[in-house]
Amino acid sequence: MPCPTSRRVLTFFWMNMESELLLADSLLAEYFLFLFRVLSYSPGWP
């Protein structure tokens, strides 16, 4: 696969994913906050 074609395909997928990533961004932030809380409550955490 030539480089320009793959780059075009990647750009196309990124432009389509960007709107969905903006939606998922808040969910990811909440998920990481939840993970951080669980880790901070674990006994091995300083």
C-alpha cells in the first residue's frame, strides 16, 4: 500500500472518529477518575 493512500485513509478515519472521540472523551475522563479512586483506596497505594 503506497504511503499517500494510507495517509489519506488514516485522515479519513480520524476525521470520522474525532466526533465520536469528543463524545467518548468525557466517559474516558470519568473512567480514569474512577480508576484513580480505586487505586488510591487500595492498601498498596502510598
